[in-house]
Amino acid sequence: MAFDTRNFDKEQQQNDIANQIAIALQGIRFGSVEIIIHDSKVVQIERKEKLRFDRRSTLDRHSL
């Protein structure tokens, strides 16, 4: 019985991509995760994180 490794490789690659997306989402409070797809394949994952400060704490620092 022949074992088709192409399906295993494709499934493993999909699992790797899903894991990378999960890692990109971990710990992000404000921002975005963008998944770039080309020819039906994920080619890039971008994580943009923003740091937000409330207005009061910013004003307090300027009044010193």
C-alpha cells in the first residue's frame, strides 16, 4: 500500500499556518493581523500592534 505524502505535507503546512496565525494573535490588545494570500496560498502574515494611552495620563505627564 502506497502512502501519499502530498496530503500529509499539505495538512502539515496548513497546521503550521494556523499555528503562526494563533501566535500572531497572542497578547495583542489593540491592532490587527493581516493575512496575505496569493494564488490561493498564504504567503505572508503581518501583525500590527498599537499602544494606546488614555488622555488623562498623557495630560498629567505634560503638566510636570
